[in-house]
Amino acid sequence: MESGLTIRRNQVFRKRDGRAVIIAIDHGGIAGPMPGIEKPAKLIKACVRAGVDGILTTKGFVDASRSEWDRGTGLVLRVTGGFTVLGGGFEEEIIVQPETAAAYGASYAAVTIKFGHKREGEFIKQASLYIDECHKLGIPVMVEAMGQGSLGGKELAKNDPEGTKMAARMAAEIGADMVKTNYTGSPEHFAKVVEGCPVPIVILGGEKDPIEHVFQVIHDSIMAGGKGIAMGRNIWGYPKLAEMLDAVNGLVHKNWPVEKALELLN
């Protein structure tokens, strides 16, 4: 099983630099056909052409785009969800079995844990047991670790350095093979998050931001020891998708400065 875990990890993280560009396209199951993801096959074709390392998405998105995948693009299959913007509580449930992830050829399964939530214990338990089952099948697991709640009587922001550091480590402690989490706002703070987590960390994107800010965050996270990105709407929501994908690849894999990435877009 360890061989399977290693082979699948290497399908997403490049051996040359240990980094990964993962495009997150798992929004449709929660928010429907957002602008930019209406045509799955077209978006996957662009990602494959750009040589991204992995795509985080859902069963249905894979089914609608399977003709465009190739062996160089790792699938990070979203396996938690169970709510929508129409009224759900945004509380993660397991909605895909480990055997299904294997049948889809997933390089990773992706689960979310909301540390600090009132159902924190349930989320941790279901993620931990799911990781055990995936590892039996040789499938590594990405944990999207959200560290909110309160600490010492203080309410934590979603990118609080201490909360993020704790969430990343707690995800690793239950067996995560990769952690997706927030960038904490400065290279100094994020370096401590990386130092405290023994598995690779990639940063999420969240709400749409000015592109200069997105590029700066990617650059600074890499310089602080992060291993890449798992971003969505800030990438596929940009009008010049091909140029955006090339710019992100340059930032992550070629150590480009922000100015060079911006020049490519302009």
C-alpha cells in the first residue's frame, strides 16, 4: 500500500521541486454553474494544455470532462460536502466512498475539517476514519484544514496565524498526506505554519481578489516553504485563462517574481 501512496503522491507533486499547482473546481456541487465553470470539458482541456499538476473536483465534473484528461494530470477527488447555498449549514459530510475514489483513478481524496466548529469532534472522527480506509487502498488524502473558533477567549479570523498553524498540524496528526489551508498574511507567519506541519501545505484561494494580491500571496507562500496552491475562482475566473495558468505555473515551479507573472498577463 505504501507503494500506491507514493506513486499517487508523485502524480500531483513534482519530484523536481516537490511542489504542485492544483486547480480547484469543486464549487459546482455547492453553488451551481458559476461563471467560469459552466463547460467542464473546456476548462479541463485548458488546464491539461497548461500542464497543471492536479485538479480538485467532483465526480460529476470528471464525468462531464473525461475525454479531456490525460495521464499527466492528477485527480484530487472531493469526497466531502452535503450542503448547498440554497440553505445548507456548510457542515461537511462524507458523500463519496473510498472505493469510488479508487474507481475514478483519484490521485488524492479531499476532505474538509472545520476545526473550532460546534461539530468539530464529528468532523475530525469522520476524516480520520476516512483516511484510514483510503490508505488501505493506497490513496493519499488532502485535508482542507480550517482553523476558526476561539483560542484563549479570542475569536479567530479564518487566516489567523495561530489557528492556521494548529489546524494544519492537527490535520497531519490524523494522517493527512497534504494540507490545504489559508495563507496567514505574511511570509514570517506562514513559515511557522509550514515548520509546524510535517506534510506538504498548499494554500487555498477563497473569494475573488485583485490579481496582484493573488500573485503576491502565491509568491510569498512559496518563499515561506509552502508547496503550492489549490486555488479556484481566482484562476478560472480570470478572462485570460491560458495566460493565468502559465503565470501561476511560473510562480510555483520557476520561482518567478510577481512582476514577471503580471507581465505575462499584460
